[in-house]
Amino acid sequence: MSLVPASVTNSEETLRRLVIVVLVYCIPTFVAMVPIVDPDIWWHLRTGQWIADHAQVPATDSFSAYGSGKPWVAYSWLFEILVYALFTKLGLMGILVFTVSMSLLITPVLHGALRRAGLPFLVEVLSVAVTLGAMSSLLSPRSWLFSILFFTVELFILFHVRRTDRFAPLLALPPLFVLWANLHMQFVYGLAVLGLFLVEVLLSRLPSFSEFGRFVRSEPSFGLTKMRIICVILALTVYLIALHRHISEQQLESVVERGFPVAAVKFINEKNYSGPLYNAFGWGGYLIWTLPGLPVSMDGRMNVQGDQRIERSVNTWSGLKGWESDPELMNARLIIGGVNHVLTNLLRTDSRFKLVYEDTTAAVFIASTDGVLSN
């Protein structure tokens, strides 16, 4: 006969499971709560600003020299408005809040979808942890976070419909897809899953398939009846993580200064240099944001630049054969590159270009025959 009351044993078991769930839910926070290093977030901010200024979604590109005037659809326009609004109100901290918040939204929805399988508690939370670990490289300020979230919501709905044979929840899918389509183009994957679900429903009506489709439910899953407690503990944990990592606007800005040409851009603006501008692939997005009057030669928008142009740019900046005859480089009046780029070191000894600025991050060159040398 046990001397420990059943209520105490149950309370201890509940507490242990609460702690485990909170620790699992903290995985995306650890991953997402890092400084802003994504090179593409900057052109997303610029697009959001353009939409806010013009009250419409751009139909042509106005950010790069190559794409100027050519058709371009900002397919994630709603995401860009959101991050621009957050940046306007909260600065870089707003972008970090977006990433962490989306990560924390994805986690319980993912957990809820997996709970439909009726797995043992430890298997359930381990599955959530492994899934979160697998997607850790995607926990960055990108619109694909909405695709992950909505994809998981869709699975949650489909699992519920499949388990209960009640089709009313499917009515939530049309508005979900409308919102999804304006946030990220990968909503097409959601449509594909919906198609597979409908095929499975039809096949399950066949006698030979219905028996194959059954699975054995295991022990009852842990009931998350203490969600308020989880939220409080999780909020406290997130706060402690932020304190431990010294997350602040100043710290976020200092990381940006080490990874992007912040001081070099300030110098260019002070000197009022004109283009054409030649820049490396990784800094194109940042220059779109900080040098709005100078169309970039290259940026991370694959649907604008194309694979061949990106490959040529990478080869030129790597100093590979033919770099000296790259037509965009030869036509440039202003060049900005990282101090460790091979091309940057080659230009130091090239009489066609003159070094006018350098710091620990970036170097700025102008064409040596350009009258702007007098500046």
C-alpha cells in the first residue's frame, strides 16, 4: 500500500510534464533569439516601405539596375508591410520579436497536430523537439515562417477532420489560403497536401484500404490543462534568455555594423556619390534599404536576378578568370565590397579604380576617370 496520496503523485507527474513541455517550447526561442544577420530582410523592409508610401503593391522592379522597369511581383507583400511596421515602431527589436513570436506560435500548433496521433507523452514531446530541431535553420525573419505555421494549422485541421469525420472545420481553409497566398508563395504546398487528403478520403471508402489505414492508439496523451501555467513559465524563460544573451537594440545594431557596410554607406551618402553601383550578392538587400537612390547591381531576389547573373557576380567577386572584363564592373562608377573579398584586393592595384574609403568591414572604390574624384 502506497503511503503517498494519489493526488500528490498526480501533481508531481503533472509538474514534471509541464517542465518538459516548457523546455521543448523554449527550443525555438533559443534558436530564434539571435541578432539580425539575414541579408534579405533589408530588401523586404524596403518593399514594405515602398508599399506604405505608394499605397499599392509594386508591379515592376525599382530597386536594381538590371531589373529596373521589368515586371516583378512582391508575392510576400503582406509580410513586408508587417515587418516594416514592426521595424518602424520597434527598430531591430521588432524584427526579433517577429521571429521569436512566430516560432512560439508554430510550436504549440505543431504539438497539437502531433497529439492527434495519441502517442505516449515522451514520444510526443520528443517528436516535437526533433521537428523543431530539424527546422531550426528556418527560424529567421522570413515569410516562410507563415508557410510553416499555416501548413501545420492545415495538418491540424485535416487530422481533426479525418479523426472525427466532421467536415465543418474545412470551412476554415479558404480564408487560411487567401491569407497564406498574400504572405508567402509556398501556399501551393498546402494546396498539394489538401489534394492528397481528398484522395486519401476517397481511397479510405474502399473496403481493402480502410483496414490498412487503421493504426493502434497508444496511451492517452498528456492533457495540457495547465496552459496558463505553461504560458507564464514560458514567458519568464524567454525573458531570462533575453537577459542572458544581453538582447537590446544597441546590441542588435552592433552586430549589424559588423556584418553589413553601415559606416561605408554613411560615407557614400555624405559624399553623394552617383552610380552605376556594383556590389556583392550578400549586401544587395542592405544597400536597397540604405541607398534607395542607387539601384543595386545584385541582390537576393532570385526571381529578378536569375541564376546566371548571380553566378557571374559570385565569380567576379571571387576573382575568377574574366573578372576584369565583367561588363557591369567595368561600367560601374561606385563599387562597395567586403574587405576580405578577393575582388576588393584586386581592385586595390587596379589603376581603373581608386579606393576612397575603408574600414574593418567594407571598402569603397570609384572609377578613377570619374570627375567625382575631386570629392
